[in-house]
Amino acid sequence: MSWQDDYDPKLIAMVQAVDAQIAPRLAALDDQIVANQAKVLKSFQTHHVAESDLTGSTGYGHSDEGRDKLEAIYADVLGGEDALVRPQFVSGTHAIGVALLGLVRPGDEILYITGQPYDTLQEVLGMAGNGVGSPKEYGISADYVDLLPDGQPDLAGIKARLRPATKVVAIQRSRGYATRDSFTVAQIKTMIDAVRSVRPDMWIFVDNAYGEFSEEIEPLDVGADLMAGSLFKNAGGGLAKTGGYIVGKRDLVERVSYRFTVPGLGGAEGATTGALGDMFQGFFMAPQTTGNAIKGAIFEAALLSKLGLDVRPAWDAPRTDLIQTVNFGNQQDMVAFAKAIQHNSPIDSFVTPIPERMAGYEDEVIMAGGSFVAGATVEFSADGPLRPPYTLYLQGGLTYAHIKLAAIGAAQDTFFNK
């Protein structure tokens, strides 16, 4: 008996056509995976990672050699001078918030130049929510420059919008819950160059969520000063159980470290009990895990396009993160597909997700995906706010085979079992 016997023959015929269609694209990704793996391997060797470095520390975390080596590796591989890589970061939003708010002081402005930031960061920056604890209470403002109608950055508008009070320019690499494409590193360089042409002194921060190892270079390689992300996503490789990172110029990492803990301590303290082994191994696995997820996204795009759905990016478009969007046009199909993703997950496959209000989101959200690490979006998952055009955001996947099976199963349940 073949695994294909569980699915509609028409669907399997589509899958076979997709396999042939995307084969050259998947083969090309293997070269990128090897190039990124080589960077990571070389850095591990350069910094003499030893078995004793995987143990971690307790108490205050003083003299944690493993933590210091891990942060040196992050800085080395991602193009920075220094880094904070800590299990105390509860999410990517936390790491991004610490980075942004650690850079500014009363009277300063944070300016996003990639349109309105995604839902959870709007509350962090005081753009949404009740404002309690937000930068507004400290006299710090946050604003954004809209993208052009075609989803590209408004370079002229960005240059005109920079004010003396603007202290930090922020770039969101991934689309978040927007419909625009994620920005490639080459596009990020164009934005950085535009800002520097007016304000050479500007601090430029990049929200690098979902982006690590999706290309062969990172935003710090093209002039960004600081960036941050989550270990629940690419950099954790599916093994890190918690944490986030901030990486960039040494003086800026030190500056934001005092927001991470307190002035005087910065990054000198912070125990890593039980976390370092997974964080080291996850980062080592990250190039392959990220490559698998991108391969899966290409398969999803090609298959769902054949089913008549509006997908972005297209299967043959350049990729700069793990996210694949699918516009269903109606709530019923969107929710049904998300439920099918859950039912094709390794963990909690028997659970049925339902839309609900969640902290940090302005609309009801449906979230699906049974993961070994709770909420890890480097593992295969789907989520999206229930608002037109009813877009589901697919991301992650530890193995290409699982992504493929889950996508086929979700297509079967949503479109062939009606």
C-alpha cells in the first residue's frame, strides 16, 4: 500500500506535476544550504566549541563560557560585532522591543519605513492598545512611512520624513500580516542607502524574523546597525525551547543590554540552565531547517496555485523568509484549511483550532500547528487574522517531507472532501 492511496487521485496527479515543476528550484536551494552551513561550521570551529560549553550556568550566570561563545558565533555568522542570545527573551517581539526601546531616549522618534509594523509590535510602540508602559509614557514617539501602492518602499517619502528627532529607522523584513512581499536583503540595502544619503548618522534596525539563512547574506552585511529575532523561528533550528537574539554593532548591543537587564549589569548576567545545548545545536541545524522550510513553501505555492488560490510569493519567485501566504477570499475555507493543518501535525493532531481574540492582535486570529516547541513557527504552522481577504500565513516546517504531506492533507480535507 502506498501513502498516495490515502488521497484523491486527482490531487495526487497535481502533486506529481508540482514535483516535476519545482525540482530545479529545490536543487538550487541545496547550494544555498551548503553555503550557509559552511559559515556556521567554520564559526563553531573558530570559537573552539567544546562539550563543556553545552552545559550552561546557574544563579547569576557569571563566567558562562558557553554563552559567550554562542554569542560570538551569532555575531560572526550574522555579520555583527557582538550579540545577546538569551533564553530570557520570551519571544521575538520581546527581543525586538528591547532593541528598539534600548536605543531611544525621551524626545526621540522610532520611524518604521516599511509601512505599519505588525500587530504585536504596534502595542509595543504605542500605536495600538491602551498605551500603558508604551514609549508614549516616556515621551518617545513612533511613526511609519506608508509603502507605495505596489508594496515597495517610498524612498522619496522616507528621505522627506526624516526629522532631527528621528533616532532609529526600523525595517521589517517579513510581511507580518500584511499582503506585501517580504523584503530581500538587496531591497533592504536600497532602503539603508536612501536613509544614509540624508542621515549618515542614523541608527538602522532590522526586524529579521523569519529571515535568518533564507539568503546567503544578512541585513548587517549590507549596512544595518542592529537586528533581532526569535529562537522559535529560523535561528533556533527547531531545537531551541525558548529565547531570542539581538546582534549588531558592539556599542549598540551594550546600550540595549541595559534595557535587557538593568544599567550596570547589561549582558554580564543571565543563567542559561539547560538551554545552551539546544541553542548551539539549533543554530548549527538552522541552515538545513530553514532550507527545508523554504522548499516546503515552494511546494505549497505551486500546489495551491494549481487549486486556483492566490498565493504569494509565487513558487518561482525569490525567497527571503519562510512565509507563504494564501488568500482564500472567504472565512469558511480559510478556517477549514487551518483546521486541516492542525489535523496533519505531529503533536495535538486531534485538536480543532478555533478563532479567538489574542493579546496583541486587533482581530480574531486562528492559529494552527502542533509543534514540539509550543508556538514555534519554524515548525509547520498556519495562522492569520479573520479579516478580508482572509489570508492564511503558512510558515516553517522541520522536514520537507512533513510539509509536503501536511499541505497535501490540508488540500484533501478542504477541497476534495466537501
